[in-house]
Amino acid sequence: MRRTFLLGLSLLLMVVFTVTGVLTYTHLREHAEERVRQLMSARLADMLELLQHEDDSTARMRDTCEQLDLKSARALAEFLRVDSERLRHAEQLQELGNIVGAVRVLITDAQGSIVAAVPGEWVGRKLADIDALHDFAAAAGDGKTEMHRFGDASDARSLQYAGVPRRDAPGLVLLGFPPAEAAQPISAERIAKFTPHFRPGERARIAVFRGGALINKGNLPYRSTELLSIPLQGVSELSFPDGDYFAYAVGNARYRLVALIPTADMYRPSKNTLYSMLLSNLLLFLAMFGAVSYLLQRYVLRGLSRVVESLRRIASGDLNERVEVTDTPEFRRLSSDINAMVDTLRFFGEEERENMNRELELARSIQSAALPGRFPAFPNRPEFDLYAVCVPAMTVSGDFYDFFMPGEDKLHFLVADVSDSGIPAALYMMRCMSLIRSVARSGARPETLARAVNTALCEGQSTGIHLSLFYGCLQVRTGELRFINAGSPQALLQHEGGDYEPLSMSSGPVMGLFDDARYTGCRLQMQPGDRLFLYTEGVTSASDAADTPFGGARLREALGEHAPTVADAPRAVRAALRRFLGEGRELQEDVTMLALEYRGKKRAARELCIAAGEPQEAEHMLSEALEAVFAAPADIAELHATTRAVLAALPPATAVQLSICCDEERAELRLSYAAPRLNPLSTLPPLPLDETHYQVDASGVNQLTLCKRLS
């Protein structure tokens, strides 16, 4: 009980510890996700605000640059109106460009052809043919449009141009200025510089999209379509070749920012906290387990264990056991009450035991008297011999055997097993024996007897007790055995000189349960020397201390090694059972065995090879065999004369294989010879024989059989 309690307490604490750990882990995981969501949201919001501020600054700078560049272009157009001669001198045109801060000066006519330029190699080219300037070609001829075009700050060769109409002639004045970096949209390099300040972790990354295009693609080797699919203000889980990430996205009309933080980094603080909490909880639970187990063992379990041990001894039959547990007032009262109850049980038990012993002894005496117990059972019948034994597991048995001869030529025998034990089984057994004997004396076949007994047992059946039965009727003169098997009794058959083998038979249901049960009769032709061994289930089901059953193999081994006579067979099995069970171990079920040997009438057989012309040895062999079965002298003389006549009808040198097989009623003489096909009986007068048979087998050997009934 102590071990069971401690095991239950430990399992309970383990369950509580596990549930606490799971709940803590779930809470910390949710807390970690919420913390990272808030952190990513704040960082990305700050970065988005910074980008918006940069865009606003860039827009203001672009407006300022555009106005300044156009003012410079207007000033140059005014210089050329006042002094158009400067168009013809590249040095003066260069000087004017330097004054307004331009690195390139282009003067076109109304068709967009460059007529003057710094540097001079641009003269003669058309604006429409230059990719960076083809937007200005349409404005060259209208004399009104002022245009400004920003270049790409990422390209050092790209310029920003301002174009105004010429004031001295149709055409344009174009000035190229170096690109103003502050007026250009924020670049990937600039984003890469300040992105680390907004990352929500050491290994976190931020993807910046402008107009749906990934700006800092070089730092993020991921597919932009996956990052764009992340919903705004929501956490998503993504898997990339370099690991798993949690992603969070914010954005406005121009920008979309996606923060990526490795899953391991996000949960690392939570795991450390979880491990600390689990360790502290484990120490707490261990301390609780130790304290609770000590207190319960000290004040409850130790006393209960002593009480349970005493009760176990009392339940096993030791009514002299006393319960002496006085640790607490409750245990003292419990011990006193148990001892008083045991004293009462001992008083009534002794009286009841004496009454039961008297009743069981009476029942055993009645049962023993009902079973045939004198052996040899039929000393004046040499045709057969039998022996039976019944060993009850209790004082009285539910197994029984029986045998009787209501006539001169039929031996009835049976082995039965009642499903119950004790006095109820003994009473049921007595009823079954009476029914079987009364039906058997009517001459009924075994299957008819089984149906009649089953019907009688089923009438008024309410206890559920049933009968397993092997019943046989042996024709002593011929050796024909008719039998039935209902339920579990088993049978082994041994032919003369062979081993015991299970008897082939069909089995029907047990008796006493189903009034419509049908039973099929079986037939066996027994030969002299055949033995039949019947036994109930208690033999093979007997088990040793390791619960190993005795089994059929051990049963056949005991019969084969230690049963030279039929009476020795049950005795050998009982000895093998005692050795198998071991010292002090009793049978668990009743054991009943019956052994039967069929001897039949006295038989004799002889065999001899002679020449047909020398019948003297044949007569000597015939006399020896016939005298062994007490044949009459007249019969011996007739067979001598018949043999001499048959041999005389054959060529004298013919080799004849002569054999005789006889019993008290009949003699059979066989002659085999390889002479040319010849039946001696065809040339002889009628002989004193009852049956003859002649044939030639496939190998050409003549076979002659002569049969005579002995008087």
C-alpha cells in the first residue's frame, strides 16, 4: 500500500508539474510573441516616420533646386539676348555656364537641333535623339514652355537639366547641373546606414519596399512576393533557406516595411525564463513530495500497512492473528474491533468446520461405495482387462467412472466430469450414474443413451451444472467398440507395439444444458493387444508452481515408459503427476482415469518355406499352431490331410511359402508359390473347407487361401 500511495502521489505531482510547465510555456510564448509584435510595430513605425520625413525633405529640396535651376537658365537666356555674339565663342559660353553653376550648356533652334554647346562636341545633335533630353524636343519650338528634369543621383554621369525658351531666337536654352543628392529619393545605401538602428534584434532584418519594389534587395536574399503577401499589422511565420522567421509589416501609400526576426531569437528569453521556472517548480514539488510522503507514512501508512498485513493473515485462515496497532486513538479502536470480530469468527468457524468435516466424510463414503473399486473387475473374462481410479481435489469429487456387463458379451464403461465440485457435484454425479445405468440396461446405442440422459438432466435444470461424458460399449467377442463423446473427457488409443495416440472421434456438446443437443455415435474395431486410456481434464490441466500445465505430451510419456500392464497405466500417470506438482502442492481439479485392454480370443500364427514334395515340416508347423489354440484332434487331422493333398498336386520341387493364422474358432492357411499358373483345387475332389480363394498377383506369384471353421 505504501508503494502504491507513493506512486500515486508522485504521478499526481508529475501531472501537476507537467500542466504547470505547459501553461507556463504557453503563457511565455504568447508573451514573447506579443512583446516582439509591439517591438517590431514601434521600430517599424519610427522607421516609416523617418522615411516619410526624408521624402518630405527631398520634395522640398527638389522644388528649391528646380526653381534655382530655372532661374539660372532664364539668366543665361537674358545674357544671350543682350549679347548673342557669345554663341559663337565657346570660351565665352563656358564662362557664362560657370557663372550660373552649370557644367553643360546647350543652345537649340526651333527644330531641337543643338547650335551651340559646352562641350562643343554636342553641336549638331538633336534633342530627340538623346535619351536624357528627348522630353525637351517638343518644347523647343513653342517658345513658351519651361522644363526641368532631375537626373538619377546613383549615376555620377547623369545631370539634372533646366530648359527655358531663347529670348534672342526660337529654340531652347538648356543647362545641365550636377545632381543634387539631397533632392534625390532615398537610396538603398542610405537605407542600409540607418536600418540597423531600427532592427528589433541583433539578427533581425528589415525589408523596405517603395512603390512595390524592394529597395534593399542586396541585404535580403528572399523572394519579394512572399514579403509583400504579409498582411499589415499582422505577425506571420515564414521559412527561408537560412531558417524560420516571424514577420511583421507596416506601410503607407508609398512605403511598406517588413521586419524579419529569427524564431529562435524571439523565444530565447522566454526559454530561459521557462527553464528557470521549471527548475524552481521542480524543487518545490520535490520538497512537497518529501514532506507529504513523510507525514502520511509516519501517521497513516505505517499503521495501515500493519493492519492490512494482519488482515491478510486472517483472510488466509490464521484466526490466531492479533492486530496490535496503537499509534493513534483511531488505530487503537480499529485494532480492538478487528480482534473482537476475529474471536467471534474463530468460535463459529471451529463449530462449522466440525460439522462440515462430518458431512464431507459421509459424502465421501457414499461416493466411494458407488464407484466400482474391486480389481480385477472381471477375473473370469480373459478377453479384456480394465482398471480405473478417481482422485478428488476435495474430499468429494465431481468426476466419476463406471463399468458393468448387463449381458455376457457387452462391456459398458464410461468416464465423466461434472462441472462443479464438492457436495453439489457429488449429488449430481449420483444422479448421472443412475440415469446412465438404467438407460444402458435397455440395450440402447451410445448415441441414443446420450440423448436420453441429456433430456433427463435438462428437465428442471436451474443450477447450471453440466456433465462431460465418454461412454463406450465393447462387443467382447468381436472387439467392436461403439462410443460417444460429449464435452471434454479425452481418450488415447494404443495399438499393440505402438505408442499412445489421440483417439479420432467426433464430440458433441456437454450434457444438461441444451435439451435439443444431438450426439453422433462413433465406431472402432479393436484388435487383440489394443489399449484405450480415458481421462478427465484435471490430468492435463494440473499445473506446477510456475503455472505450467502437465499437458498431453507428459501424459503420453508417462504411459509409454511406465505402463507395462493396463493396471499400471493410471498408477504411472499418478506418480508422474506427483513428481510434476512438487512437494506440498495439491491437485487443482479432480482426476479420473480408466484404462482398458482388449485381448480377444487366443490366437496363433506360424510361417514356413518348404518344397511341395516334403510335407512333413508343414504338418509339424500346423500341429504346433493349432494345438496353441486348443483345436480338436479331428480338425488338426483334416487340415493335415488337406495340406498333403494340395502340396501333392504341385510339382515336387516347387518352393512354397506356407503360413497359418488361427484362433479358437477359425483357421486360415495361405500358400504362395512361383510355379506356372496352377490351382491345385481344380484337380482335387472336394475338401473339408469352408472357404477357398485363388489368385495370381501382378508379379506372377500364385496365392491360395484355405479357411476352415474349428469345432
